[in-house]
Amino acid sequence: MSFGRNLQYLRRLCGNMTQEALAERLNVSRQTVSKWEMDAALPEMSKAMELCKVFSCTLDSLFREELDECDSAYTNLRVETVPGFRYVRYPVISPEPEEDALNRLRNLARQYGVTEPRLIGWDFPCLSQEQINVYHLHGYAAAWILPEGIVPEGMEILEQPAHRYAAIHIEQPFDNPFVTIPHAYRTLMDYMRLNGLEHQEQNIIPCFETAGDTMDVYIACQ
């Protein structure tokens, strides 16, 4: 763990705050912030408490956690408005539901002549503890964003209006997916907290991932 790396990570998430801007808020020199980030010095307790206020974090997380874990795997942290879209979804509960759900929609898309469908997906918590702990099941819903004019028979067509999302790009999500993907969500939640963005969960897909060799993770903002 590194206090210096944690400080750099939080500063980047907070609107790419400069060392100068942080130094001004704390009434210290830029060189002092630079020494902290190089782990050449540690702040005194009063300045450490001020840092926690600036970045809305605890002393424990600031000094003991690895907040920047896997940070190099992520690029293009942003807020964007996702245009409205029509979609069909297919939920699966199984030990490995992601590929089951995505392959079902890939096959459906081929029936309509679409060889490279736009697919997204998200976990859903509609399982009992017995299903999770005893049978090692979990739930996943995949969605096919429908091209104009395509209406799959026998499936409910849903619509989502344009909405604002915090998003992050993962270049190699499956090298270590059980670490990289959950940490992407954590990074986004940190980014939203530090920049005053609230998560919206009602009347919208609250979060989702794009499917493919690379991945973008989205969390809905109010």
C-alpha cells in the first residue's frame, strides 16, 4: 500500500485536481504535496484529517488501502449522456450466466441478420442465499440494443430514454475479471462521490457493462 499513490488516485478522480489546487486548499506548498505523493514525507495529523474532508474518505482507507489497485487497467473515466434505445433482455440464473445470456441474444440477433449486435449486461440480485451459497448460482441479464426497424417476435421490447451515466473503459477486462470488473465499479462510485454525482436506480437501467474483448462500465447519475 502507498499513501502517495492513494493521494494521486484521489486527486485524479476529483476532476484531475492539480497539486497546486490541493496545496492551496490545505494551505501548504505544492512541493509538500509532491513529497507526499512520492512517499518522501507524510502529512501531520491535522493535514491528514483535512485530506479526508477534501476527498470524503477515512484515514484508514487513505493510509492502509490500495485505492489505486488495477488503476492502470482503466482509461477514459467520464460522464456521458447515453442516447435513448430500444432493447430486449434475457435473464439467466446459473453458475456462469453471463455467456449463457449473451449467447442467447447473439443467436437471436443472427436470426434477424445482425452479425455484430450491440449487447450490454448487468447482474441482478434476485436469488436466495441458498442459491448463492449452496448451489453457487448468480443472476445476469443481457440486453440487445435493437437496430431501427427490428422487432423480435415473442419478446418484450423495452425502451430507455437518453440518460446521463458515469463511465469507465477497461482495455483487458478478462485478464483478471473478478478483480478488474468489480474494481471498475468501485472506481466509478469513488469518482461520483468525489464529484457530487448521485446514483440513480429508479426508472432506468442503473448500471451495465458492454460486451466484447474490451468493456465499458456505466453507472446512472441523477
